[in-house]
Amino acid sequence: MKVFSRRENEGLIIGHDVSVTVLQIRSQHVRLAIACPRLTPAYWEETLFWRAESDEPSDLELSVAGS
């Protein structure tokens, strides 16, 4: 795991085409802007873990672009 420290309006680049910018920092929340190609899927981490722990079959299908 990599840990980065950023201030408001600072960001980082992940790979060749994903950028993350810190928009706002408050006591309990951080707002991020994430720029990525339109076809890149995005999921809430809580949703993925909830579905993985559920006994019911999931309709969620994960795929990696280019594979």
C-alpha cells in the first residue's frame, strides 16, 4: 500500500491516465476529484465487500480494461 500526503488543490497521477486531486479537506471528510478514461469502471469499496460476503449471487462483474 502506498500512502500519500496532499493538501487542497494538490494531486497525484496513477498510471498513465488516472489523476486524483484533493478538492476539500474538512474534519471528517475529504472530497476528491478523479479524472480517468470514460470506460474505466468505478466501484465503492463497501459495495464490493458487501457483495463478496453476501450469500446471494451477485450480478456485479469486474473486468480489467485491455484483458
